[in-house]
Amino acid sequence: MEELIKTVSGKAGISEGQAKSAIDTVVSFLKDKLPGGIGGQVESFLSGNAGKVGDVIDGIKDKAGGMFN
């Protein structure tokens, strides 16, 4: 998450505290709007508590699969 905070901070020209607040807001929004479990996986990935990116994406595809059929 630290890398994302630094990237957002640099690209948006805002402090790291402001970037963290913005990211937290987006993650909270996604958790509320995405189907159960997917938002939690996004949060885990951003927090560094998830496995490899491919594993996270596979988990999200499995959970979201029914949305697109």
C-alpha cells in the first residue's frame, strides 16, 4: 500500500496523508459496491496481505463470474 500511496501522492501533487485518505475512501467505496468477498480481496491485496497478483485476480474472477454470464 505504501507504494500506491507514494504513487498517488506524486502524481496528484498531494501529501502522502492526503493520498492515503483518498485511497482509503476508494477502497471503502469498492467494498460497499462490489459483490461480497471481492472488496475484501481488493483491500487485502492493497494491504499486502494477499498472495500473488494472479491468485488475487483468479479469486476475484471466481467470485464475479456469475455477474457476467
